Amino acid sequence: MQLHIKSAHAALERHAALVVAVGPEQQLSPAAAAIDQHTQGQLSQALKTASFSGKAGEILPLWRLHDFPQDWLLVVGTGPSSDLQLATLLKMTQAATRHLQGLHVAHARLTFAEIEIAGVTAIEQLTHIARSVLESCYRFDRYKTQNNTPTSLTQVSFSVDERIPLAAGREALAWAQAVAAGTALARDLGNLPGNVCTPRHLAEQAQELGKGQRKLRVKVLGEAQLEKLGAGAFMAVSRGSQQEGQLVTIEYRGGPAKQAPIALIGKGITFDTGGISLKPAATMDEMKFDMCGAASVLGVMRMLLAAQLPINVVGVLACAENMPSGGAGRPGDIVTSLSGKTIEILNTDAEGRLVLCDALTYTQKTFKPVTMIDIATLTGACVVALGKVASGIFTSDDALAEDLVAAGEASLDRGWRLPLWKDYQELLDSTCADMANIGGPTAGAITAACFLSRFTEGQRWAHLDIAGSAWLSGTQKGATGRPVALLSEYLRRQAYA
């Protein structure tokens, strides 16, 4: 989709739909007031005739008002001005975008960036509105044989007032497009079924992303290479499947040659049956989303290519399928990780931490990053703690935690810090190995993070548990693309710090 920036005083395109905002009791936005004056009160009369209440997200489509140069005028309710926040504005944007798609218009102009929101800069507001438009147009219908026609909305213009210079507005739109493109890739990969999105498929997507890109270098390690390296924890998960596990590294070189990279390590369990510790059948189909950590890393790499951030970043995808078979690991098995530490596997459904611990060790040894952040749909306990609203953030580095929380707030892709105190470490004690892979029935999200922390000693590191935020269930079932926006904002801030 093409995004454009327009001065609020620019002439209207003849065939575009215009979207304006109106609150309760006909509180007209500046653009709506100008239209009402131009049409000699026809807009006010139409609102009265339709009994338009102005509640947030309410839609009133108007066709060819007299002496108005466009076919469609779309009126969107704001709700009471005292309640008008950025979240309300995005709700309005989503409602308008979906309605425009139903009207089959090709070009629309939105005027919401002209509305002032307390505590939000005009540039931030424009960026969020543009992202909301793009993400509202997302569809995943490639496997539907009907109703899979592409959206007709191909161009959107954003009216801005004197608070946003046109050049700054264009930069905001470019950033919104870069983040939205990365989010869409992560959603596409997450929504693919497990029989398509195998570990090899994720590796191929990384290689496809790197084709012809001077700043991107991709390397894939298969099981034979991982076995030779001594990645025993990774192999304990991967060898149970007929799909070969893959450890994929993607180097983005946008910064100085000697600059240590930031490393993003994504859990890529392309389907998780639980292994020998088999999951219940109900909702097991959603375990195709267990690779959303790896998908988000690929999404961030796409964002980096689009935004061309001046920073060095390494993406690592730990890709495997967790299946029960004659070759699968058993509860009670003891394996030696790439770090040399031994692990007693008490539950084969705690597999994500096993592939991640070897990926963390490999990343440290190979790339010597300044910071490591792993992203994983790791624990149901995190969903219980935070629901679908926030990703869990675990780190012993206060500054890193603050940076990630701030990036989440700025991008509206929130994360919340949970404790990583040493008091929890003893729950991982094993009588016959260096550690167990689970810590018992309590504090499951924390003990999972504690497990990973044992493979990051001396390293600046954070763990994002996205088990709640990575996908939605029920009638809205599908990948969300989170936390691509959070990570993108974090990297942008680091690049220009």
C-alpha cells in the first residue's frame, strides 16, 4: 500500500474517500467543520437525520454530498472529548479502514492526525495511525478457495497541520511501513500450518530474505553440524521428529564494522506436541504458533532492511519440531548442553528452553554481542500472569529492562518486567545433573527464565516471554506479529542513542 502525506489545506482528490471525525453532540473535528461549511451545513443535517451518536468507532458513510468533490465522506465517532486518547484514535482508524475496504474504494484520505491528543506528539500520533491502517488491512487467506480477493484500498493519504513538516511526516510514514512490513511477515509465518512451516521452511525464508542484500548474511546449521558442535540440549528436542532441526543465523550489518552487535534469539518450535510428555488434544492446533519467537526475529530483520537502521544486529532462529517417536527424548534423560552443563529433562514439553540454551551459548561464542535478547512463546504461566496484553520481560539488568519497557510503551507493544531473583534458582536443582529443565508447579515463567539465565552468565541479556502476546485464540485466532514493534523501537533508539 502507498502512503502519502498531505497538507490539511491541500486540494482533495476527486476519487478518494475522505475520513473525518465527529464527537457526541456534533462536535466536529477541524476537517469535518470545514466540510460542513463548504456544503452549507449538509454534513450537520446528515448527522442529525442519521441520529449519529458520535460514540468511539461509530461509522456513518455519506454518498456524494452536494458540491463536495468526493464520492464518499466517511464520518467516524470519537466518543467524548474527555476520553479521547491515542487508543481511541487507533480504534477509530481500525474501524474506518475496515469500512473503507467494504466500500471497495482505492484511495482514501484520513484527517485523524489533525486531532490533538494530550501527551502524544503529532509525529508519534501520525506513526501510530499509519501503522494501524496497514495492520488493519492484514489478511491471511491464502488457503481459502473463496473470499480471498485482495483489498481494494491501495493508497492512503494523511492530512497533517503545521505541527508536522511534510519531510518529517514522510519519515514517520516510512518508519510505520517498515515496522508494519516486519509485523506482517511475522504474522504470515505464525499463521502457516505446521505441515508447511517446518524448520527447513523457516531457514529458507531467512535465505530468501538475504538474497541480493549486501547488508545481510545468512548461515544455516543442520543436525549433523549441531551434533558435532555438541548441542545436546537442542538435539534432545529435534531428534524426535522427521523434520530436521535448523539453527539459522542472520547478520545485519548496518553499523560500523567493529561495532558489537545486538543479538535477537528466537524460539522456533514449528509444532509442539509436548513430545513424550504429550499435551492434551484440546487447542493443540495452536501449537503451530510455538515458532512465533523465531518469526518475530525474521520480522525484525525485514524491518531493518526497510528502515536501513545504522546498527549491527544478529538474528538467531532455533528451529525444531517437538514430536513423540522412538527417537524422542524421555522424561528422566540427562543431556549435555553446548555449554558443557548437564540437564535432567523432567518434562519434554519444556523443550523451548532446551533449544534456546544451546542457541544462547552459540550466539555468545560466535558473535560476542553487546546485548542478547531471546524471544519465546515459553510458558503458559506467563499467560496466567499477564494475559494477552503484555509480554513478560526478565533481566537482571535494570537499564535494559527500562529500555525494553519504554520501547514497548512507545510502540504500544507493551512488556512488563517480572522478577529474576536468585531465590528462584534452587527450584531447578537436580539430584543427578547440574540442573533440571523445570522448576515445579509454581513460578513457571520465572523458573524458565532462571534456567536460561544459567547460559548467559556475564552477558547483558533479557528474555521476552511472548506466550500470551504472540497469538490470539477463539474467533480472532491468529498470530499478532508481536513483539516486532517493541523490538523495532528498541533497536531504533539504540541506533540513534
